[in-house]
Amino acid sequence: MKSKIFLQLITAVFMFWYFSDHAKAAPVPEQEAVYWANATGYKLLEALGNPDLEQKYATLDAMFENDVDTGYLARFVIGKYWKTMDAAQKEQYLGLFKRYVLSLYKNYPLNFKTDGIDFTITAAKINGNYTDIFCHVKLPEEMSSENLNSIGLEFKVTKNQGKIKIVDLKIGESSLLLTYRNRFYTMIKDVDEEMDWFLEDLETLTISNEKNAAESLLR
């Protein structure tokens, strides 16, 4: 159970965005990508180990906004429906989506210890306009099971205006981008592809997440 929660947390963590212009994206040199991944990974573990929940949220929010390419991800997730929205709907969607993803991880338990969690960057390979970074994460005994004591992660990164950004995360063969696109497509189809209704549902879900997150700070 604890290992499953950790996997869910990792999934939520890397869906946070920073709005940017993806058109100027370029691959990251492999050695630079490995250095960046190591530095960012240990910074993340340090933040997760902070016993002060409010400080932890603040640090994680800042990391996610700085290290993930939101503009690309947000448009990818909405896919073909991006072109069907007018300018006002797009603006509303981008604002709501940022709030939505920032509220996700705060609804997972973040009071576990990071002692015993470690990771190794095993490779970095340029792949077109991107660089794929492969990572092996070792779980501590209390999160391990007979069938699961480590996980493999793959990050797809790019360099935009001199900054390295995450554009996708894979756990095994599962892509976060595709997982979230499927989730949003289902929501849209459930309201007969009426984007105003979809945005209302997304706002309701976001508000609920934010309320639960705020209550967790008071506990």
C-alpha cells in the first residue's frame, strides 16, 4: 500500500507546470541533462523530507513551476479540443488547469520519511527535440514489498529559453501525458463535448481538491 501511495505521489508531483513558449524548445546535451536530473532529484527528496507541511508545499510548488513546461503539457492534454475553444475558454482552461494540478499532490499523504529513498540516473539520450533521462528509484524497506522494491522512471526534457523543462514522465510504459489526456477526454465526452460544461466540471473538481488541501494544513 505504501509503495502504491509513493507511486501515486510521484505521478502527481511531476504534473505541475510552468507556462512557457514551447516553440523554441531544443534537446538538452546529455551530460548537462544528467547533472540537472541529479541536482533536481536530491532537491525534491529534501523538500519531501521537510516536516513543516506548509514549507514543503511552498518549495514543491516553486519547483514544479520552475521545472515543468506547462504550456506544452496543458495543450497536449486537451488535445484536439484546444482548437474548438474560443480565446476566453482557453484563458479560463489554462488558469483552471494550473490550479487543478497544483492541488493534486496536496491530497496525497506527504508525511512519510525520505530516509532510505535513493535514485540513480542510469542514462540520458537525445531523442529529436528532446532528451530522455532514465532513472532507477530504490524504495526503503517500509515502502517495499516482495514484488516491488524499486521503480523505473523516464523523464522527457527539453531546453526552452535556456531553462530545462520536463515535458513528460513515464512509469514503466505509462505516459503521464497520455493518462491525463484520456482522463480529460472522458470528462469532455461525458458532457457531449460542450466545453463550457467541461470547464464547469473542472472548476468544481479543482475547488474540491483545494478545499481538501487547505483542511489538511489545519490537521
